Amino acid sequence: MPWMRSHRFALAAAAVTPLLLTVWAAGPAHAHGAPTDPVSRVYACSPDGGSASGSAACRAAVASNGGPFTAWDNLRIAGVNGRDRQVVPDGKLCSGGLPAYKGLDLARADWPSTRLTPGATLTMRYVSTIPHTGTFRLYLTEPGYDPTKPLTWSDLPDKPFAQVRDPALTDGAYRLTAKLPSDRSGRHVLFTIWQNSSTPDTYYSCSDVVFPVGGSGGGKASATAGAAGDSGRTAAAPSATAKPRASERRTASPTPTAATATGAETPRTQGDSTPVASTGAADTGPSTPLLAGGAAAVLVLTGGAALALRLRRR
């Protein structure tokens, strides 16, 4: 009978609705980000990197990669849980061992870089296109580091020179303040690990920095970027106002490996091109369309149940 079928539908809707709400509320959330000052390789060589993306090192990295670093905020591995040295192989620290970023591991001394002062106070700007909680660990290559050789874990000290937990997010970026080691000179790599606590992901980045040879410490770190090439010239820093062309905007995630999380999001930009929080459903839980869809499903089911009950009473 029709009213019996309606009654069964109402009971099914009542049973399924809580399950739908549970699945909707439990959507995955992943953070995205990378240092822009001192500029990281992945950001400098991305379409957002300004003139630095045209440097010899970046051109070589893109050629080695087989494509541009449009997903500069997505260099992450899931499930590392602090086992960085066991998971990321020597010689592949800058790419995290991910094939989609292999060009970042090229051993060369002309990467776009930032000039710093030994012993000074560093303020890192780590842009987060999707913010989350976690701990940042900063390492600086040991004295005597040779940039013409692949970066290995033995080039880094066992412990970070700075560790920052859950810094505040301001204008789309975290500001990490730390005192630099005072015994560095020449070219080095500032290696940053961001281990999320609200997602299973860990992010890796290499920022090339240059200390004056024989310089003294103290004061504040310089934030002047450049890329000392083979000819001794200095390339311009990534533009603070350059906007990516429409053809360069990211439309898909880099090819993931078994160890990576999926769902890279295209960072949105405002006025000064500073990426702001994305609202991709795959990475931030329910987006606005998903919220609307979930609400609509609940309303349909609830309305169906009410209609069935009214029919039964007739």
C-alpha cells in the first residue's frame, strides 16, 4: 500500500540522516604552505615567484621536474610522525623524496637566495594557504656545507636551532622569530620542517641563504633576496606584487606517491598577491557548496519523512 511504502521511506530517512551528518562533519582537512622569506626554492621557482622563477637554477629545476611548480604549497608527506630521517632519503631533502618536486634537489650554487647576518634575529614568513596547527623546526646546514653536492641529513645538525609551536597566523602567513647561529658564512640551506598536529602531514622546504664571509653577528637578519649565478650576477628577488597569469594558475595537484596526501588547492590572491586561506573541500573539510549540499540532503530527507507521516495519518 502507498502509505506503507511512505512509512518505510520515512524510517530509512531517519536512519540515514545521522550517518550523512557524521560523514559530512568528518571530512579531511590538510594544511598547505611554504616559506616566502627567506624564499624557498619551491616558491621562488613557481609561477608566483616573480623574476626569480626565470633564474638559471629555476629553469633547470623546472626542466628536471618536467613541469612548473604550480603547487608550491603542497610539498607534504602523510604519516611521517617525526621519522623525517627515516622517511626522506639523503639527496632528496628539498623535494621530500616526491617525484613531483625532484627538480628542487639539484645540487648547484645559484639558487635564488636571501642574504642573512650570522647571529641575527631571523623572522621567517611562512605563507599558509590553508592554516592548521603544528610545530615548525628550523635547521641550518653545518659550517663547511658544499652547495655543489646533494643535501644530506649529515649536512644538518641533529637538533634544530629553533622550534616554534602553533604560531599565530597574520595576513595569511606565520611569522617565526629565531636567533640564527653565529658561526656560518657563505652559502647555506635553511631547512624547514612543518609537522602538522591537526593533519597527518609534514611539510619540507629548502631556503637558500647567504652569509657574509668573515662577517660579524648581531643585529637583525637581512631579507634581501637574490641568486648569485655562475657569472657573479645577482638575479632579482621574487616580485611581491606579481600575479600569476591565468594560464599558469594551478588546476590540479602534483602526481602523488603512496606516501602523500591528496587534494592540492589553488591559493587565492588579494591585492599584494599574498595567498589567503583556500576553501577546497578536499583539504579544509566541508566547503560552502558541500555545506549547502549536505543541508539540502538533510532537508530533503527530513521533508520526505514528514510527508510520509502525514500520508500515513490520512
